[in-house]
Amino acid sequence: MTLNVRGFAAQSAETPLAPHNFIRRDPRDTDVVIDIEYCGVCHSDIHQARNEWHSSVYPLVPGHEIIGRVTHVGAKVTAFKVGDAVGVGCMVDSCQYCESCKADLEQYCTEGATMTYNSVDRHDKMPTFGGYSEQIVVSEKFVLRIPETLDIKAAAPLLCAGITTYSPLKHWQVKKGDKVAIVGLGGLGHMGLKFAKAMGADVTLFTRSAGKEQEAYRLGADHVVLSTDEKQMAAVKSHFDFILDTVPHQHDLNPYLDTLKRDGTHILVGLIEPVEPAVHAGKLIMGRKSLVGSLIGGIAETQEMLDFCAEHGINCDVEMINIQDINDAYTRMLKSDVKYRFVIDMASLKNA
């Protein structure tokens, strides 16, 4: 039952994404086959397609924010049936026996999680291909149930942007009354605002760009601080319990550390490269402050996040596109010209 699948792929770091036919692995007894209906577009898709992390293997089919319908279940599958609305996020497998996996933290698998694309299946050694495609085959342990009350078009980015911001807020136990700041208003940042507000926090947006106040308030912010304004930054010195930093490129962390209370925590979720300029260690030592990082979430926590979104009426703000527009979407993303996440209507692949 090997599947011949059509998708969009990068053939090299320099070429635009274009139609590409490839083979999915044979479904195993514990697998679910999913017809993909929608796929979110993540900034990491650009990094991978253009080999900016120096690990890309071509041809590369991006996409790890996947929503679709089950079309086939293996003989040993118990959690899903044909017709179910389901999701697939950043991972499709892990070792299942290391300390992290046993703690439902598959993203930190000691052997390395099998990623949804640009990875290698740990059983048959075939390359994994992502959601810019017609179908995907995934172990049921890594398939997520989509609550009926969620808009499935807008739910796709929850599987990366959503869990990336939900997981650290839960892990560091953000609660009612905490003062939380979000750095950056993009795909991750706008979800951070929504989650922190739903958890009962007093929420501030840090932004370098004036004029974002009304948009920030709409998304859940109680306050907005212009981080380039020395007076505004001085007014929030030693003010925050937590800072959730969603900016994906190098930026100066030192001014933000000054705004943390004693024992405050600055959480990095967007930056996957060296911190420059250097952090002044005295800013951490003198206030017993913490600079930490967080990577997506495990499958159980991702399901918890989806259920939390359904309960609180939270979804990602999205702009729908056709797959034929993906290269233009990449260009617009790099200009921050999207509010706040592109989602591909995969029905458009039939016309590609």
C-alpha cells in the first residue's frame, strides 16, 4: 500500500518550491493515513527550505502544522477511525523508552525525535516529508484529536505556534495575577498574548514598532511597551514575573532582563542561534534571574493545548492561501506581512 503522493518541494536551497511527486512509506499496523486539508506555514519552513540551519536534505517537502481527515487505520489502531478530524505537529515518532519519552516529553527524546519532515524514519530509514502534500502516514501515538468546536482552518498553526507558546507558560506555571510580557507580535507572539491572558495573567506586549497598541489589546494585551523608548522601559524595571521571547533572530536581551523581578524568568522560544550581543551575567546574578529555553511540547501536552483552546475559544489568526502562492508567502513572511500565520488550503494542490 505504498502511497504515491503529490506535494510541493524545494529541490535545493536556491530553488523555489514547486510541484513534486514522491512516495510515502507503507502504513504499518499502528499507523493512520490522513488526507491533508490544511497546512500552516511556519518560519522554520523557510529556514529548512533554504538550508539556513545547514541540515537540509533535498528534495524537501516542508510543513508541520497539519490538519486533515483519517482515511485509513491500521489493524492495531484504537484511538482513531476513518473520518476523524486530526492533526499532526512537528514530530511523527521518538524512541518511546528514554526518560523524556516516558515523561511524555518526546520533543526532548534522548535519541532525537523523528521530525515530520527533513528527518529519517527510525524503522524503515525512509525520509520524512511534510504537510505541503496530499497525504501523510503517521503512528497513531503522534496523531492529535481536533476538538469539534475549533475552526480547523485556523487550528493548523496551533500545532507549532500554539504549543511553542503554551508549553513554557504551563511549565513555568503562569497563573492568575502574574505579570507576563511577550516580546514580538508575530505568529508566536500573538498566540502568547492569547494564552497568557486566558491563564489569568496581566499581559504586556514588548514591541519595537509604534502603532501596535489596538491590535495588541485585541489579542489580549493589557499594556504595550515600546522597547526602543528608554522612559517606557525604565517604567517597567523589575516589574515582570515572566518574559516570553518569541523573536526568531538575534537581539539584545539585556534591556529585557532589567524588567524582570527577582526570581523572574526570561524564556526563549524563537531564537535558535547564538545570543548576540552577550548577556551580562550580572543581570542574572544580582536578581537570581533565569534565562531559559523551551521547545514545542510533547504529544499529551499538545492535546491538552488543543482542548484548552477549544474551552477558551482560542484560535490562530490566519490568512488562507493556495499552494501556488507559497513562494510569495515566504517573501511576505520575511517582511512580517501577515497577520499572523499563513495556512495553505491543500485542495488547491489539485490545480497545481
